[in-house]
Amino acid sequence: MSFALVVVFTGASASAQWSEWRGPARDGVVPASAVPSAWPETLTAGWAVEAGEGYSTPVVADGRVFVHARRDPDEVVMAFDLATGKALWTDTHAAPFTKNQYASAMAKGPNATPLVVGGAGGRLYTFGVSAVLTAYDAATGKVLWRHDYTKDIDSSKLFCGTAMSPILVDGAILVHVGDDRGGVFRAFDAVTGTIRWEQKGPGPGYASPVLATIDGEKQIVTMTDTSVVGVLTATGAILWSSPFPDEWNENIVTPVVAGDTIVVSGTRKGTYGLKVGRDAGAWKAVEAWHSPETAMYMSSPVLHAGVLYGFSSRRKGQFFALDPSTGKTRWMTEGREAGNAHMVVAGGHIVAQLESGEMIVAPASADGFTIARRYTTGTSATYTHPVFTPGGVLVRDATHLRYWTW
């Protein structure tokens, strides 16, 4: 069995500073132009706007910020001027959603992060908690097309609602619709909204996909409610599947492609390294290693200089580093670090936005974890990634969007 795995950029606009889930390459790496030359002692408060509730990270393109939020019973999509916070346009549409009885403490979404294609003069795509996919003119907020799959999902069979952030591949927008009863992968022409292909399969997890070429086949790699799969982007065919069951179907972590290894994790299963390829013509996913002590829940890891950095849900929150080729832990903090942390790589530093509203900055080191800076960036619970721009950082908490400058 041989492996040949290459990470592929999704094709979102190069002019966009933070165009989609986990940034322009969907890997949590901050573009060099947005990394501060030096980390200041404190951040300077810029503007703040009430954004509504939700777990969707803002996206930025050409001096505009786009936010997807909920003002129950509606979902709202808004555009703001990055420099001033001035509202530029708003679209409101009905989005009825009944929360699962076990998710009573959580907001009603939205969960998925929007996607900007072509910069502020191009298109914006959102995917709502009830599986409504919408394409907007990013400049004006005009709805270009919309597909509503609300009737296809049952929130009693989908703990927190639709969560996958849409991805652009070869001129098509790919999403995964469904619940624990089953799902459908769909590809839509990004311009017209016409369905290019549909593929029935398992129900969606809460993870978002990454794009990779494995053994010459371009595919999205993602977690479903019960497995890890590779889906051929040209046709939707499910090339391979590796079981990843969870008693609550809480597969949330975005896979990371590290060399020839695909890294996945779950809060009750720990972290795994998979080798994927063809053996005598048949696709296979083989477990290369298992790290039970590094169990990630809602936090996706980041890769820097061959080291994987993550946040484990064990012991009430532990930062860690491991070797993605072997699964060997390089270091792990004692615990009680945070309830949750959303991580990015900024230059040679790891930045984590904590659930508490605090942001921490630490040098990326395989030898240990030392916090260099602590900033207070939110005044309420924060569940989204920090979004870096050349002039500062955007942070969305439970109620507001705030811009902090260097």
C-alpha cells in the first residue's frame, strides 16, 4: 500500500484576508501580512457592534467584515466596514429551529462560517443552522440564489443543527446536509446555484472539511456523524471511509493533513493518525497511531513546522504538542486551562481565543508551552476563531463583534 497526499488550496480569493473557515487555506494559519511585527503589551479597543448570537466566525475581504448571526427566530447576515464598524448591508430571513432537548444551554446557531469568493466585490456564501445555503452579492447583500433544506433535517436527530462550513472546489460549493438518519453531499455551481452532483451517505458530523489530493484524486476529507471519509470532488463518490463512532455523534474536529498522515480527534476517543491510499486498486484508511490522552472536542488543532498543536478536553483543558508522524506527545500542560480554545498560528506563535474571553499568545515550540501575552478580548463567552487583519484582530463573543488594534 502506497501513500501520496498533497494539501490543496480551496481557491477562495487571494485578496481576502480571512475568507473562510480557519482562514484562506482552512488550516488556521494567519497570512504573514496580518501578523503583527511585535506583540503589544495591550490591545487598543477599536469599534464594537452588536452582532446577535451564534458560533459562526466572521470573515474578512477587501476591507469588509461579514457576519452570520441569529436574532431569533431569524438569521441575519451583515456586512461592516473594517476600519470603522459602519454597517453596510443586512439581510434577514426566517430560520425556524427547535433546539434538541440536550442542547438547552446552547445558542440556536448559526454554526457554520461563511465563505467569500472574489473578495468584497464577489460572492458570499452562508450555511444556516437549519441547512439553508445562500449566495449573496458581497458588495450589496443581494440574494443571488438560495437552497432551503430545512425539511430534510430533524433537530431531534442533530444535536446542535447544521455546522459544516461550505468549501469551494473547482467552481463548486460543497456542503453536507442531513442528520443522524443519513445525509447527502451536494455540489452547487458557485455562480448559478445549479446542483452539479448529489451523493447519499452517512449523516453529517459538526466538523468542516479540508481539501487534499490523495493518490492523484482530489477529495474533501471530513468527519461524518460516525466516520471519517474522503469524497471525490468531481462526482461525490465516497472513496474511502474509516469508522469513528461516538456515543453522542459529536464528531466536531476539522481533520488536519500532516505530511502523509490525516489527523482526526474526538472527545471520547482521543486523537488518531490515519494513512490513506490505494492497495491493489482498493482504497484503504489504516490507523497509524492513537493518542488517547489528547482528546479534542470543539477545538481543531494547527500544524506548524512539523509539530501539531492542540487543546485537549481532558483535565478541564490542556494545551499540547505532538509529532503527527508518530503520535508521540512532545508536551502537555497540567490542565484547567480553559473550557474551550480556538487556535491559530500567527508567525512563530500559537494564538488561542479562550471561551472566557481571554486571548493568549505563546511561542510555537516543540519543547514546552510558555505564555508570552494575555489579552482580554471579549466580555462574554467566546466560541469563534480570532480573525487577524494587518491592523488588528476581530473577536466575536456571545453578543458583540469587536475590533482590537495593535
